[in-house]
Amino acid sequence: MSQTFRDPQSGGSLIVAWQAKARSILIVGGGAVAAGRVFNALEADANVTVVAPKLCPELEYRSQAQQITWRNRTFEDSDLDGSDMVLTAISDGHESRRIADTCKQRRIPVNAADINDLCDFWFMSTHRDHSVQIAVSTNSKAPRLANRIRRQIASSLPRGTGQAVEQIGRLRKRIREADPRPENSKRRMTWLTQLCDYWPIEQLAKLDSDNIDSLLDAYVQDHDPQSVRIHSASESSGMPSPVLRSRTLTPDTPNTGEPNRGRLILVGAGVGDPELLTVRAHRALKEADIVLADKLIPEAVLDIIDCEIYTARKFPGAASEAQDDLYRRGLEELAKGKCVVRLKQGDPFVYGRGGEEVLFFRSHGYESEMVPGLSSAINGPGLCGIPVTHRGVADQVLVISGANRNGDLPVVPQFMATRTLVILMAVKRLEQIVGLLAEHGFPADLPVAIVERAGCSDQRTVRGSLHTIVDVVARAGHNPPGLIVAGYSVNVLSDAAIQDRYLDPSTLGLHSSE
């Protein structure tokens, strides 16, 4: 023979997706392992029977909810009658072997937990996203490593992969209904293949009923899927994608469950230096059609933005009105199909109301993409030579806000020598904060630092002790935004090592030795 083919690599498993809907699966055991097996079987729409004299809380719940049939006793051979698959999850190895041998005699596939040589098949580490199921097997060599591999694969999938599969499934069904002729099977397959290969997965995930109608029309009229273009979600990949129609959305539009055309990215601006933005944040700012920015975003960060910048005008007593204004503008631009970046100082989820904004836009049909930023709570002190933890000095750090919703002072725990306390948004109340700390046992000689505008060109650190810091700040002044750091880690590095990148504090006499 002149033609050669690759040789098979032995030692693998035959991996299939078994259709278990309405099949009878028997599970012997009532513990946590059995509960995991039950869950997997229920997700495959199987009819599940559990044989065990006692159930764990999860299986008790499923029995009471009539999701499973429970036989309250030990296993009997008659339990195998009518079973399409058997899973044992009991600690009695001898009984597991007996059950497995009986199953093999009756040609029923069986899996015995933790006894590999008895298994006709193994359970794999799986990832589930709608109809997408990804399974990883190491053929029982390294189950723990299989979990790690599975997580890495899942994390590399484009956002909305499962939703994209659901939408393609809907479109495929519509096309088969509109063109059921067997002789057109190849045409249907070719057209859908072009669509799946050409469109970005993120865009497929955003298809709604109107878009599917449009695509069906394109198929019926024999239009090439690649002939229609869009100018938003796929530009970063360099690939054109189809023009989609979007419904008009107002701030009062309820969430109908259908994805909307706009793209919303929640970006953390970090501590102020544009060089400390994440690569992903920088890319999002360059892709944006409009950026909705917090008032305190440094100019150096705003300077890298090419599109329109809409700044939140937050002033004392009017924060809620300013937030509502941002919501309104965001919804307006998203309804136009724009890529909207919501740019927040630091990290959006560290005292940044990021979670509230995610929930608001979600209620209006828009899911946010998250791009974290460096939080000043940890990285601000670090930029100024203050490690918030240091072996032998500080083994924990507590971050609190000094600007509570009702204007109350923060709740402060009793002093602990090995804890570093970071207080955000509190420098204007420094004298009250110092008094509060003293009441909770913080010693008068405890090192305290005020970190101002960390990461910016005018970054500064003002140092003192709990006893002296109010007077030091009164003399040196304050340039917001800033934060308070209290603890022995403040001066754990030598004075020679704690020199600001842009200002030598010794010229102001601001070291704690003062």
C-alpha cells in the first residue's frame, strides 16, 4: 500500500456523550459522593433511583422534592432490574465488588467510586455552560490535574459561548422548518458552517429574535453570511461581522431576557498612573465609543482616551442625582449599540459601587464585562513604600471606609498589634478618626501615614504617629484623594528606603520621628 495513516495511540477511553434522558440510573449510596453522581444524572434528564439506608442533606432534599426515587434500605440484587446504568458510592469495598460483578454478568455498565479496576467508565472533570459541556479525562491517572486542566480550558472560552450555542440551535431549527427538503441538507450545513466559522462567538451570543428572523431571511434569499457587516463587537479581532438590528431601550424598559446590542465594560482605572492600568483596561478604553468617568479619574488616564468622555458631576449632597445621570446616559448609548466603558477609580468592587451598577444595568438587559483595577487600599501604600503585611510585623490587613452612607463614623475593632488598618475616604475626618482609634486601644505612638494621590505624578506620603498626625497634616495641608494607614508596618522599611518617587518627605519634616 502506498498510502499511510496515523497509528492509534492505545490506552485511551472511548469518549462519548451518552443520551441518558428517561434512562434508569441506579445509585447505591447516600453520601456526598453519591449526591454528586445524582446531580450529574439529573442534569442529563435521567430517572434516578437511590438505594441507601440513610441520605445526606442534599439527597434528602432531592427525595422530598421528588427529583429522585429513594429506596430506604441496603442494596438488593433485584434493584438492578430495569437499570440502564449503575453507580456505587459506598465505603464497603467488598460489597462494591459484588455489585460490580453482578452488573457485568447482566451486561449493565457500572462505575464503582474509587475502585478503578471495577469501572466500565469513569466520570470526567466537566464544565457546563447551557448546552456546552466540556469534559477532561486523564484516564484515572491524575483526577486532580484534570480539574486544573478543565478550569484552564473553561477560562479560555470566549464570553457567551454557551449562549451562542443556544442561539445557533434556535436558528438551525428555524432553518430546518423553513427548508425541510432532504436534498437541501448540504446547503443548510454549508450556510450554517460559514456563519459559525465567520462570526465571533461573542456576537453570536447576542442574537435576539429579530436578529434570528433577519438571518433566516438571509438564508432563504441565499445571501452569504459574510456579506453583512457590523462595526462594534468584533473590531478588536480584525474580523467583520453582521449588522444586527437592536430594539430601542429607555431607562424604564424592563428586562425581557433578550440580550441587547450595546456592549458595557466596567473598568477599574487603578491608582492613577496610566502605566499601571491593566492591558485589558487599556484596550477597553481604546475600543470604547464613549467613556463614563468618575470625577476623580486623573487627567493622565483620561488623556489616553480617544472617544467622548462623560464625567460624573458628583458633589456633596448630589451624589444620587449624578449617579442617575450616568445611568441615563449609559442606557442611551447602549441602546444605540455603542461600546460603553464605565470607568471607575481604583477597583470598582472595593468601595466603588461597582456591584450596584452591575445590578442596575442587568435589570435593563445589559450584562457588564468586568475589568478589575489596582485598588488604592493595597497598592497605594505599596507605591509609597508601605507594605500592608510584613512577616513578623503585620500578618493581616483590614480595609474600611470612613464615608459611610449615613455619615456615621466607621466601626473599628479593638487594636491588634499585628494588624494594618487602611481607612479610605476619611482624611477630611482625620481628627474624629484619630479619636475613634484612641478609644479602641490604638497606642499614641502607633505609626500613621496619609497616602495622597498614589500613583500620580504628585504622589505624596505624610507620616506621623497617632498622637502627631493631625498637627502634621494641618501644617502640610492635604491634596485629595487620600487614605489613612495605621499600624507598625507603616515604618517597617528604613527611612532611607521610604522616599517617595516624586517628593522627598524629609524636606517637610514629615517623618514619624518628628
